[in-house]
Amino acid sequence: DVKVTQSSRYLVKRTGEKVFLECVQDMDHENMFWYRQDPGLGLRLIYFSYDVKMKEKGDIPEGYSVSREKKERFSLILESASTNQTSMYLCASSSFISIAGDTDTQYFGPGTRLTVL
Amino acid sequence: LAKTTQPISMDSYEGQEVNITCSHNNIATNDYITWYQQFPSQGPRFIIQGYKTKVTNEVASLFIPADRKSSTLSLPRVSLSDTAVYYCLVVALSGSARQLTFGSGTQLTVLP
């Protein structure tokens, strides 16, 4: 059974602080993703990684960076947190897929609710 | 980039079949469609995925017409525990790159 864990369920930070959100998966998945979820906007992709040390920007990368030093771990970094980054952050992982897209089930963590004051 | 549109909310009664439609008018040839279910305070959970025609698994069916500009998630005989938000996702592939476009979600409320 795939397990994706996130370092915190709830986090409160102050404006300007550097924030690290950690995600770990235990299924040796190649792909990992970071989303933010806001009411009325659904899930929006921030960054994803398809291999160690590789990263690709999603739809809303501004204000965020990521790190993938090990296959099982994908970190989201807010260099200088701002109030508009208050949100639910979701991490997901999936296995490598073919061009035919045979399978790309994403397994999500429980989420981290970040509040920036 | 495919844009997805879903109804904001739907109500149903226990035992009924529920159909939730997602519009994705500019879906490309290699894009495919996935549906997720999310309960409060949990991450989304995979339900079903398809490319064209019809896909069925133990919990749902996915109908995709020939033009692929929409897809319909069908939940047979819903129960109270199916109350959740349902998201449509279009995945566009280009080599190792991908673009993921989630819909804004449909809140399904199942009433007794």
C-alpha cells in the first residue's frame, strides 16, 4: 500500500520566514508533485519532479522552489513566506508512465495546512 | 493546455446513480482523463482513468465520447459515504514533461 507522508498537518509561520514542507513516499515512485489547494480554485500544480535532482515548473511556481536530493523525498520551499501563500499544500507521487499514459495514478499525502501571519 | 470545467455541486439520494460531467474542450490527442475523490482533511484519492470510450472498475465508470471534449464519471447506487468532492484531471504528455489541469471540483452530497 502506497504511503505518502507530509512532515506537518498544520503549520503557522510569519511573513518573511523561510518555510520547508517535506514529503516522503515509500513506493520508489519516480514522479513527485506539489500542489496547493484553495477554495473555489481546486488543485494547482506548483512543481513536479520526474527524477532525482530534476524539477519542472507547474502552473504557479512563483514564490516557491523545490528540492529532490533523494528519490523518496521532495521538499517545497517558500523562500520568504507571504500571506497569499496561506493554503493547503498537497504532495503526491506516481510511477513512471509511458507515452500511451497507461497508468499515472497519483497517490496523495494528507496535506499541510499552512497559515502565514 | 486543456481547461476543465465541472459543476460546483450536486445533490443525490442514496441508491441513485450519479453522473458528473467534466468539460475539456481543447483536449489534445495524447491527453488522458483521470478522476479523483477527496474527503475533508484528506488528500485526493484515485477513482478511475481513461483515454477514450468507456472504462469501468469496481467503483465507477468513465464515459468519454468520440470527440473527447467531455467525460462523465458515473457512480452507481451511491451511499452516504460517497459524499465528497470529485475532481476531473486532464494530463497532457510531452516526453517526460506533463501538464496537469485539475477541475475546480464538484461537491457531491448524498442525502438519506
